[in-house]
Amino acid sequence: MTHVTKGDVEACWIWTGSKNHAGYGSFSIGRARRVGAHRWAYENLVGAVPAGLDLDHLCRVRACVNPAHLEPVTRRENLRRGVRTEHMAMRTHCPQGHPYDEANTGRTGTVRWCRACKRDRNRQRRQAQAGTLSNL
Ligand SMILES: [Zn+2]
Ligand SMILES: [Zn+2]
């Protein structure tokens, strides 16, 4: 690796090559797809990342490629740890206080929504329509 300042295990190894839009080091291997520099470092120095897992930066330094600072985690765990999405994934209740449990949680892709709130909205819409009609 040429684009890295290698230090000891505790220090972050800062990737000084190109970075992707998210601030992670990345580069191309031949004509192949671009790979994350931290993933490449981990796979070469530690081993394959188990299928379905993402590498989480324990040090929170995205440009860091020190494998000692990387831990394979599930995407869900990675999102949960992420600062920006933390409150989203950890939320156990909708803004109206309904629980996000199995029965009450609808999903569209990865987005969760509250069935109770949807019921309320539908009811309000029906009431609004009924009100409009009775005012005619
Ligand atoms: Zn680090
Ligand atoms: Zn709700």
C-alpha cells in the first residue's frame, strides 16, 4: 500500500489516496470495481469480511485503514452505531408514542412506519371527506 501512513496499532492509518464522496478511502483494482480502502486493508491484513457484514470504524475516522480499528458488523448494527442515523434506528416508538413492535410496524424497504398512525390518518381523511360532504 502506498497511499497510507502506516503507524502503530493504536494510531489511525490515514488513507491519503483518493476518497469517495462519503470520505472513505477508495481505489480501483485494475479494471475492477472501486473498493473501499479500509475493506481492502482488512481483507489483506486480517481476512475476508463475512458475507453480509460491513466494516465499522471503531475509531470513527472514515479515512482510517488500520484493520485493528475495523470490526465486521451487520449493516443494521453499523447504522445503529452511526451518528447520523442513530436516533432513527434506535427509536422504539413513533412520534405519536405508538410502539414499533411486530404488529404495529409497517415497512417500505428499509423505512419503518407506524400502522396506528396510518389508521389515524385514514380515519381523519374519511372524517374530513364526510365533513366536506355534509357541508355541501
Ligand atoms: Zn482508526
Ligand atoms: Zn404512531
